[in-house]
Amino acid sequence: MNDPISLSPLTAALVNPLRVDHCTVTAAAIARCSSELSSLVAHRSGGGPFRLTDYVIRNALGSSEAAPPQVRFSWSASTARRSIGLAALRSLSEGTTHSPVDGVAFVIDQAIGDVAQGLRPVSSMDEWLANLSAAGRAAVQADAITWCTRLWTSVQFGAFATPPTIGRDHWWDSPQSSLLALRSRAEVRSTATGAGGKPVSVHLVVLNGPRRATIQSELSVVALVEALRTSDPLLPGRIVGWWPDSGRFVTLDVVQATLSAGVATVARTLTSIGASQASNSAATEAAA
């Protein structure tokens, strides 16, 4: 067992044994959540399919941080820093690079080189990086280095019993309705020991902006998606949300009430989307 005195509080939240009894998170309870989610979209005409991400949910819950839903996504230093930073972290954990500065430079150089040489299918971010000016790339690199450095120096990666998974997002597609899909994202995924002695999964989610009142609801959806993914052998045990700007974090232990809160959050999100669509429709008719 890790000595809690030697661990940073954030690392301890990820690796120390959990004290909450997860026995209420049963297969029957998870199946019930899945059924409730499918019923939420069953009678919604003209609105689907609904692919809900943390961005959509944050916006629907009224966060001032989120941009209006009609704003089209585009690559920028702020939108690219997570993808580049996570790739740099993976290179650090594998020993390919030895500092966040080297890791970010390695990732950007590799992306630009692959575009120039056509070595593999490239992403839209790779193409965007390849077409940036030198000044633009410097701005992207600075932002990504800051993001990567904060995570690399705040989590003691050597404290994990097995190397954690860095930066893997999960999707859950409803098996009962093709209209609904939910995304769970986490910057670090690992395992810990549950109250009953069984292993459970733990997830670190890096958060931006100020601490907001809706964060427990947002993180409950992460827990819900992880529980619904029957292909994953482990039940979710804890979700840790961390604000690198302030160093503060919040933990959410996963029990049945957590999953129920996730379903309620999805319902609120769909209601908000429906109200927005109705408002836009009314405005269009009034202008006609």
C-alpha cells in the first residue's frame, strides 16, 4: 500500500483504496439506467441523433465558460493543447522524451512531418499545425507545454501499481436507441481497490475555468458512461475533477445515486437542447 504521507493529495485521491461500498452498482441497476436513457429520446422528434459530450452538457447546465452551441469548432492554441499535451505525456511515460518541452516539440514535429511526407492518415489538427506560421506554432507549443507540465508535475505517475492509461475518451452508444450516444473523457485512467477488496477504475478529468456548481452533475455523466460500457471489466469507483489553474480538485465516489444523477443530468441536457431548438424554430417563423 502507498504511504499517504508521501503522496500529493491529488495522487492519493487516485491511488488510495476507496472506502465507499459499491455493492449497489449492480448489473440490474446499470441496465435500468440504460433503459431510462433510451426512453428519454424515444419520443423526441426532429432532434436526434443526440451525441452528448462534456461540452454540450456543460453548456446545457448553464456554465458561463461554454461558448454558444452554434459556434463552430475550430482549432486554436486552447483547443489543441489537450490533444498535444496528452500525446506529449504518453511520450514522457514511455521514455521517448524527457521533459514536457521536449514532448510537445516531438509531437508537433511528428505531426508536421507526417503531413509533409504523407506517412499515415493525418488528423485535421495535424493539417492545421502544418499550415500554421512559425509564430502560430510557437503560441500553440507554449500553451501545450503549460498544460502538459501542470499534469506531469502534479500527478506522481510512479505511485501507480501499474502504468495508467493517459488520455483515452470513451463513447457509449445506447443499445436500445440509435438516437443517443454519450462521451466520457478522462486524462488519466487507472485502478484502485474498492471497499469490498475488488478492483475498480478511477478517472482524472482535467477541468478548465472557475469551479462551478454543476461540476458534480458533469462528473456523474462520466461515471454513468463508464458503468454502462459493458465491454469494460471494471466498475467505476471514483471520478476526480481537477482544476490545474488553482490546483484544487473534487472527488466523486461512484454509487447507485451517482448513476441516477448522471441520468438526470442527461435528461436536463436533452430538455435544454429541446428548448433551444423550439426557440430557434419560433424565431425563424417570426422572421418569415
